[in-house]
Amino acid sequence: MTLRFGVILPGGTAPEQLELAVLAEQAGWDGVYVWEAGYGVDPWTLLAAMATRTTRVRLGTMLTPLPWRRPWKLASQVATLDQLSGGRATLAIGIGAVTDELPVTGEQTDLRLRASMMDEGIDLIRTLWSGGRSYRGEHYHYEVRSDGPATAARPVQERIPIWVVAVWPRQKSMRRVLRCDGVIPGHEPSTEAVREMRAWLAARGAPETVDILSEGETPTDDPAEAAALVKPWAEAGCTWWMETRWEMPHHSADRLAEIRARITAGPPRL
């Protein structure tokens, strides 16, 4: 199973992050993912700019709190990115983290309600991407009342990958992965937990192509150590390594300088 390498940008201005995306492609990384804040650089505008300046890397957020977004608007943004990038969009979603960094906006914070909203949001987004014109659930109602075509925002990819946060071994959480294309493990699982997760998914009919992500930091100036850090995750069944710089404040000038240097050095080589 091939391990691919993405980089999560910790922040910076839109021009700074655009420059880093171009640099990442030149340095051999496989994906570039940007932070989605309550207020800040708009990720989908930024990703659209990246799409026009790159040709190979996959693009997406890490990650989008789906219950706090209008699913039809998000579906439009991702489909637009997929068109501009020639089929390189990935949608990574979670229920949203309630932290001190979250502005007080009146959004729903009840955990079970947000989980239910996310389930419906996934179904609605898939409906729209496949050309569907109506959806009715407990939380979302959507209907196109005109007779015009609903194909202008159809994605390039036959199926845009949706990666979803799930916590092993919580069964309800993991069952959500079976409706998606990849899992962003919560609570920093061990390599043994990744093996168990991979076996659990396979036993329930998930395709071998389902993605499992791992993340962390590898050194800029020691390729052998970088490879040694990621190799156990590849052997456990992960398909993506996400290079991060999350130490607080993760959007500082120092963190931006660190990630720029790490990007320039290129991804680990197994």
C-alpha cells in the first residue's frame, strides 16, 4: 500500500500560502491542505488560486466543520475547486472542535446534534454532486424548483473523496467511515489501532482504497530519521502522512518559517 505525503499549512496570508503550495508541488509533495478558521483567510478562495498555479498536488482543507456550513454551499465550493484543479479536490470533514479559538456565533454545539447534521450533510452533498435536485432530512431540506439543468457544478472526478474524522474503536463513529472514502483518526491512535481499524473496515466491505491518515512532524535536515518516523505508519496501513506544525501559536511567523523549510526539503522517502 503506497504512502502519500501531504502538508498542512498552519496559516499565513493568502499570498504566503499560495507560494507554499507551489513550492510543495515543486518539492515533490502529493497534497496541500489548508486550515479553515472561524474568521481568516477563506480556504476555498485560496484553494482555487492554488488550483490554477499547480498541476499535480491534491487540494483540500484540514478540515471543514460540516455542521457549521451550509452543505449546498460547501458542495458548490468543492465542485468548483474540482473543476479548476482538473479533478484534484478532496473534502475533509469533522463535526467541529469547540475550543477557545472558536468565535461565539450561535452555531450548534451539541455533540449528538452536530453528528446527526454531519450525516445528513454527507448525503446531501453526495446527492448534489451526482446531479440530484432534491433532498429532505431532519435538518436539511433542499429542492430545485426550476426545470433547468443542474449540471453546471458537476465535479470532474466521478467520486470526490470525502475524508471524515472518526474515533477508534467507537462503532457509531467508525460506521460513518463506511459511507465515505477515508478516515482522519481522532485521539492520535497507535499503529496497532490503525491495523485494527483497517481490518475492521475491510471486514465490513470497505474498499482497499479507503484512506487512513496519520500526521506529525518529521525533521527537515535528517532524511533517514524522517523515513524512520513514517515507516511504521505505512506498514500499519496508513495511506497518507500529513506533515504538520501545530504547536501554538500554530499560525505564527516562526511556524510559517518552519513549514517553509520542511516543504523545501521534500517529503520523507521510504
